[in-house]
Amino acid sequence: MPPRRKSDQPLTTRALNRAALERQMLLRRVKLSAIEGIERLIGLQAQLPNPPYIGLWTRLVGFERDELTRLIEKRRVVRSTMMRATQHLVSARDYLRLRPVLQPMLDQRCRHNFGRATAGIATAELIEAGRAMLEERPHTVTELKSRLSERWPKHESNALGFSIQLLLPLVHVPPRGTWGKGGAVPATLAESYLNRPLSANRSPDALILRYLAAFGPAPVADVQDWSGLKGLRTAVERLRPKLRVLRDETGRELLDLPDAPLPDPDTPAPPRFLPEYDNLILAYADRTRMLTRDVQEAIWTKNGLLSTALVDGTVAATWKIVRERKRAVLAIDPLRRIAKVDRAALSEEGLALLAFTDPDAETRDVRFVAAS
């Protein structure tokens, strides 16, 4: 274990960074099963099939792709609309516990995004129509849009199909959504697929505590930004007797679990590659513990959040893999100056990443594509 802080002085940005890295298993790889890792992280963002695999590889000792694929095929891990109304990969038991807690947020997102386009259709009627279709067989969102448009031809098909994804607890059916298998993914009713009921408990208390264990210390605003839930202050006040109250250098209140690790700010942080949309980047309203404000702008494109590389614990570059026949090249685009010794360490870690993502490549190379 890394050395702990010796006092309760205000936490510097670097101290918050090291706390996040420790809890995210990024100071050293941890020997856990894939499902244990997923539950410790409260899920992995999964807009695309491959990023969750890379997110686990960069955190766990000896992780192999087949382990996660088997968990998905055996219905122990599922992909669904969860935090922030985005796609996440979570354990089946976490899905059954957490989806009901998130449902009010998903209902609100549905009203905000599609309420005007579905005006005149009773929500209960729309839900029942979608449920009836999904009880027949799994449907992709394109199929849902098409069939629902037959019933409500005067309404926007996108609004109809995506409303079902938000209003009903659905999970994606493999093999689509597993490593290398993208495209439209069929969805089905979660309770039927898992043969277990959703929890009746909608209290956010357990979710708040788990967030702090995985991402803290943090203010209430960060919990809300990560989850998409609003109005969590009442729950936090209820939990306050169980929490440790800290402060950052500006005096802002930070909440934490009493026994959660707070590594020494000088703890070394090895280079790490994070996939697109990694929750470490998205888990905070104020992301300065992980990246500077100018870097925040550089890692977003019109297509979303890029893959990032950490050097000394903070975002220093973006990356992508370029494949040509039997050659795989990891192209690293620095966002700040990276010292020679750190480039060497990043290259070594990058070759290990390529061995994971492209085991059949005859040659693997790491290339820095921009001057720093």
C-alpha cells in the first residue's frame, strides 16, 4: 500500500489525484477477477464494445479478454443505459440494484429530450407497446423505431425508439457489444433476461457511498455529475454521520468514507492508458484533479471523448491504434511536454497494451505523432 497522508490538512489537487488513482486501481494493477473489478468501479462506460476491456486491462493483473466476454455471455455482466443516461457495463447484481435508483433520472431525461416529440402519447401506453414488442424477442433501437412508427406514424421515430431505451429497464444481448463486435445491438427486458426482479429500493444512499469509495473524496456536485441524479444533498445529509468531512485548498467541503485510502501526494504514478469515455475522466464536475482546463478541451471531439494517456497521474496525451495488415501502431499525441524518461515508460506500457489488443500482429510499434 502507498504511504498515507500524515494529517488532515486541506487536500491539494495532487493529493486528490493520488486518492482517485488509488481507488481506481491505477497506482498499481490489482489482482481481482473481472467482475470484482467492475463492481469496485461501479461499472465501465461502454459507448463502444472495446473500451471496457481496455479499462480492465489497465487496472487488473493478468486480465484476459475472454474472461469478460464469458461474463457477458453468461449474463453475469450486462450492458445497458445507466449513469448519466449513457451506456455502461455493470455486473448483473449491480444492474438490479442500481437501475431503480437511476430510473427517476432516466425518466426526466426522456421527458427533456423527447417529451415534445412524443406529445399526445401517454407514457404508460408507450411503455406497454415497447414491452409487448420486447417480450416477443430482442429488438435493436432501429427495429423499435420502425415498429413504433407504424402505431404512431405522425410522431418522430427517433423519439419513440430512444424513449423506450430510457423508460424500460433493458439490457443488450451478446454477441454484439463484446470485443470487436460493434454495430446495432439488440436489447431485451432485463428482468426476463436475468430471471431476477429489480430491487424495490430506490434510495441513493448506497450509490453515494460506493461512489466515494471509487472516486472520492468529492463534493456532492461530483456525485451528481457522475450519476446524473439531482437533489442528492438530502441523502448526503442523512449519511453525514457515516462520512468523513475534508476540505480542498479553496475550502470546499469534500466528503469521504472514514477508512478510504488517502495516499501521500508524492506517491509515484506509473503511465497508464485509458480508453474512450473512461469514468475516471467523467466522474467529476470539476475535473482538474485529472487534467488541466486546456487539456479538457483537447480531449473532446465532435465524436466524443478520446482515449487518453496518464503521465505522473494526469492526462498528458491522447492515443489511438492504427492497423495496417499485420502491423499495429500505437499513435500517441502529446498534449503537453513529456520528458524523455516518461516517453520511454509510456512506450513500454504502450507495447504491453498492443500485445493485449492486437495479439496476432506480426509487428507492434509505438509512435509519438506530435512534437512536444
